[in-house]
Amino acid sequence: MKKLILSLCLFTCVYGLMAQLPAYLDVKVSESLERQPTSMEYHLRVNPENGEYDLDRDFEAQRKVMRSRIKENEGQLKQFLDANKVKYTLNRDETYAISQEEMPFSIFKIKVNNKTELDNLLILLRQLNYVEGNIGDKIYPPVQNDEINLFEKLYNKARSKAEKMASIMNCTLGKILEAEELDQKDLDYYGMVEEGSYEHIYGIQRGNPLSSTTVMSMRFRFELVKK
């Protein structure tokens, strides 16, 4: 009988202690911040249409012809850009050459400030059939400028989810007990799908290819108060 009474007392004490512990609700959320470049470079070079090398002809002679054609096309490209008032800088960067010793190409670097200027430049360059290019360096505004907005978006999303879950359990939310930034690996699969974070984890690019996207994930622990 004493053992039974002692067990009941222990159970009552443990239950009382557990009842005094604050209940909580954990919510994991992700948000993204997309930034547009403030300026960028477009890298342009000539690409003469020479076809395949003819193995029955002298290779050295064909190589000389190609060098001459590259030089001629680069002169034409300079005239074209100057006539259309397109500012550029030249960089004979050997890392862009097909062969460092045989086919050194000049790289025409053209600065543009936004997507509209880039689109207009590409429309102009498509008149030429002997050039190829790609987007080079891009400059973005500092991410710190928008971090506060990103934190607010994370908090509001977490609070909204937590309120819905608390309502189902007939509870209300109290104060925030903890807030923690998460690595992408800390997100569960279904959370990644819901938030779209899998696009960034697996390198899937959507939207504007010029933009830079920063993804932040956080865990918020809210106090759960019984109604």
C-alpha cells in the first residue's frame, strides 16, 4: 500500500512539473531575396565561319588563313561598334582563346546597366554573323541592404503558419522562445518542396537569369498557450 501511495505521489509531482513547463511550437520557413544587377559586362568575340579543317590541305596554311580572317573580322567589329557609338574595352585574354598559341581572340567587353540596355545591345549585335558572346561579370547591390526585409518576411510567414496550427490545437501563440538560422540540409524534403528551396539546392534556375537569389531558412519556436 505504501508503495502504491509513493508511486502516486511521484506521478503527481512529475505531472505537476510537466504541467508547469511551457509548451512550444516549432516552425521552419524559407524565404528568398532576388536582386537585379546594377551593371554588367557583355563579352564579345569574333567567330569566323571557317567550317572543318580539310585534312588533305596543309594545316599551317589553313591556320594562317584563320588568323587573317580573325584579324579582319575584329577590324570590322571595331568599325561596327564605333559607328553605333557602343563603348567597349579590349582584353586579349588568352583564357578565352581556342588555342593560346594559334588563335588568340580579342575580347570586347561592353558595359550595360540593366536588362533593357542588354536587350538593345543583343538586337544590334544579331546583325553580325561572325560574332558570339556571353554575359560576363555582374555587379549587385549589397545584400545587407535588404536583410531586414528578408527577416520580416521569414517572421511573418512563420507566425502565420504557427497561428493556424495553434488554432487547430485550441491554443494561442505567446512569445518567441527561440529563433535559429538553418542550413539547407536542416530542412526536411516536404518543407523544401513547399518553400521552393529545392530549386536552389539542386541548382534549378527559374525566373530572370540575370538576377542573384539569396535563400535564408529559419526555425522559430513559439510559446504555445492553452485557451
